[in-house]
Amino acid sequence: MTIDYLIQTFQRFNRDYFGGGLPLPRLVLTRAKTRLGSFSCRRKLTWKGYRTSDYTIRISTYYTMTERQVQNVLLHEMIHYSIAYTRLKDTAPHGIVFRGMMDNLNRKYGWEITIRQNTRGWQPAVERKAVERLVLAVQTADGKHFLSVVNPKSRIQLEERLYRLSDIRWHAWYRSTDDFFADFPQVRTLRGRRISADALHHLIQQKCTPLET
């Protein structure tokens, strides 16, 4: 489970079940043992009444869960979010309004959202050790952009070659532990995957750390 997966799933559920009316909240992965998910926001009293902001949904990765189980947890928290964002008044945290929305999603769309999930007997997920990769970003003279995951032993050799090539406009080295790069082959030569300028900018800003020279 990744943040990118939660974002994509949230956006799909928001469109399909909440009319697209929920702004993207802050999505966080936790290692909570007793709470599979949680929703929080700030409440500020104004002259017009309470105003909510800073919406956050947290999903635990402590247990091994199927994709379906994760989706049910996310939908549970999205119901809380919808109630808070639309300023509906409920009789309790899981009151009449919450249960009505939950029952509708379960009955109409076949979900298995519950008030509480019994995790007795569930197995803790094995926390994967982050793998750090050496990432090379390149822009060629004709405006194309490429990304590579490079074998660290080949960095000096490739760096020397890059400076000798006239068709390289710009290049930079980064470190990353993001799973986006997990299926990249680790190369020893100047080859990589072509990527758009916007996607490259997003990746090096959000998923990479500049390599100190």
C-alpha cells in the first residue's frame, strides 16, 4: 500500500459515491495496531458557527490486509470526512447519519464497511526495509527527458561520459527509496525511460533527494 494508491482510490470513491464533492485530504500511512483507520480535522468557532479544515485520513499498515479490506477501511473514513465536510449533525461518532451512509454503500454497492473491525487472529505485515536507489535524470538537447536507476559503481564512469556528450543539455543525480523506481532495471550504461517534463519535475520534487557531491 502506498500514498499514491490511496490517492487514486480516494479520487475514484469520491467520484463514484460522494459526487466528487470531497477535496483531497491529507492521506497518511501509520503503524497503528488498534485502529485500522482514522479521520481527523480542525474545528474553529467563527461568527457563522464551526468551520472545519485540515482534513486528514490515516490508514494503518500494521496488519496484512487484502485490497478489499483496505478499501472498506478507506470508505469508512470517507464517510466521517463527508459528514464533517458537509457539516451534517449526527447523533454520535457512528450515529444515525453515519450508519445510514454505511448501510447504503453496503446494500447498494456490495461493500462490507463495518463500525468496528475485529482484528483478532490477523497477522502483522512484515515491514519492508526501504531500498535506496541512485537515480539519474537527463534532458537531451532536443528537449527529451529520461530517468534511470544506475548501479552506484558506474556513477563516476557515466558522469565523465555525460560531460563529454554534446547532446546532453542537463543532468542531475538523486537518491530515492520510493517504490516508483522498484521496477526500473539497474543500469551501467546511458539508457533510461523517457518521461514528460512535468512528470520528471514532480518525481524529483516529491520522491527524490538531490545527491550531495
